[in-house]
Amino acid sequence: MKSEHLNSLYSLVKNPKLFGRYITNSDIEKCLAKYPDSIISTIGYSVEQRPIYSLKFGTGPKKILLWSQMHGNESTTTKALFDCFNLFFTNNAIPNLILETCTLLVIPILNPDGAERYMRLNANGVDLNRDAQDLSQPESKLLRAVFDDFQPDFCFNLHGQRTIYNVATSNVPATLSFLSPAQDKERSLTPNRKLAMSIISKINDLMQTVIPDGIGRYDDGFNLNCVGDTFQNLGVPTLLYETGHFTNDYKREEVRRYAFMAILKGLYTIAEGVGESGYKDYFNIPENGKLFYDIIIRNARLKENEDIVTDIAILYKETLFDGKIEFVPIVEVISNFEGYFGHREIDAKGNLLITSEKSELKVTNEIDFVVINNEKIALKPLNN
């Protein structure tokens, strides 16, 4: 499986009905309407009685359970899944092998209420990825019921991560991150955990040819309340996918392509047959850091009568407005600091920074633009 081939396939099967960050049930229902009814089920309903759908592909003996948008504002993998679905309907060697050797059960949006509000939590304000033991929420109960009934051999837990993540201590964004979750406090290297590590190692081998050094590894601290840790604890090899940031890709459309490739590689690796032998390569993937801000303005003066220069770090607050996601610049830190990176960096070169309100800049301020040396600089994402 070569990245060039996957890229060419992606250009043919990308689903045009899904775009951007705000993906809800109404969006995927337009896609589901074109699929055979025989592969679609309504497995239950959310807190607010929105349907939760599943799709089944393939007839093979290896059973793989995949779910996305457990957190309602993490939609990149949902888009990538529907791109994969389009591929499954084609006559191609890659999907043919997957569907002949595997049976896939896919829940594209587990948290439709959170998706509607563009928020992490469900309608009751509960993080479903901390509810694996209590099973207090209908969505959590549904996922566990599907797991118990389907009895998967593998699980893919598909998420999205913030723009703050980098790879190790570098200035490279963690565009994709992976984890084979721990299944006990000792973080034991059990056979099923090693198997998940081996699959991730194969995915990393492919994706390093596409986004060199842009792959990170999540911390494997054990928390049985997390779904991945619970399913791993029950003996099922579980892979956590986290889709992150790529340069200027705030709509996560480039990352969507990478997620498509990584999901297919994971499925194909299982279809071909994988053992534990490659698990050690998993530890060659650097751990994630948290060293990024969306913007850093460096070497700025904040007061006209002072020569002191400082740095201003800004993160975007993602806000749902009129059916679209707005990226609102918020001042997070005002300080002289090294070792952090901005996805966009602006050097004020000791000049006075004037805010849009011409007021003193403070942490938590919302600022759409600044003026430096008589130049007005917009701070919202470029090309978004």
C-alpha cells in the first residue's frame, strides 16, 4: 500500500457533501440516503432523541468496531470515514481485501447532540469518554451494548485533538497522534496491547512518507473510565486515532485526507494479518508535546512610553455561529517565553502594538486584529 495510490483513490472518493468542522446528523443523513438500507441501522437514540446510526461493511471473520464523534466537536474522522465508505463501494484491491477478510461495524456520530452544539460533551454535560464504567448516558450504554453484541476483534476509537499539540519538543505539529491504551495501572505490555502497537507502527511507517515527523504518540496513563482503556482491559486490541493540525488547515480538510489514509492502512494491516512482532517500533514514535499556540506575536511593546518588549500568545476559541465555526482570537499569555511555537508568528520588531479597541491588552481579551507600525494585521485564520 503506497501513499501515492491512496492519494489518487482519495481524489476519486472524497465525499463532497461533508466539508469543514461542523458536521451533524443532518449532514451525514444526506450521505446515508444514497447507501443501501441493508447496511444501515439505527442502534438507538441520544439524550435529545437524535438517532445514532451504524453501518456494516464486509463479510470476513475479523470483526472491527469503529466509532467517531464521541466528542461532538471532533468531526475530522467522521469526514474521513465517509470517504472510506465511498471507497468500499468501488471495485478496488484495497477495499476488496478489507471487506473479504473483515466485517466492519461503524458508528459515524456517537454523540449527535454534542455535534449539533459543536461541543465535546453530550446534552447532559457528560464526557462520554469518561463514562465507560458508570455508563450513565444513553450514548455510552449504546456503545457498550454494540461492543458486547458485536464482540469485535479490534476497536478504532476516532478523535480529534487541539492545535496546541506538537511532536516531542519540535516545532512540528502533531498532525496525527496514536495510542495503544493501557489496560492496567502498570501499563503492562499485554498481547492485545502489543497487537494494537504493531498496527500503529505500520500506520506510522506509511504516514511518515506523507507528513514526515508529523506523527505523535499519546501518553498512556491508565484511566478505566476512558472507553479505549476499558475495551483494552477487556482484551480487545484498541487503537486511538487523534487528528490534529496541519499548517493553515483550520477546516481540517488536509488532515481529513491523512485520516482517510491512516484508517485504511489500519484496516488493511488487520486484513493482511498482523502479529505482535512489530510492537517495539511503536515506541520510536515521539510523544506529544503541548508547545503550540495558534499565533505568537513576538517582541512587541504594549505601552507607548515604555521600551519593554514582550510576547503575546493567542489561541482560537472555536465558536458555532449561524451554522459555521468561527475562530475567535483570545489572548492566552503575555510574557517573554522561549520554547513555544506559533502556527503563525508575527515579529513586531520592538514596535508598539495597538489593539482593535486601542485599549490595554490583557489576558482573555478577544482581538480580531492589531496594528503594528501602522500596519493592520488580521488575526483570524488565513484562508478559513
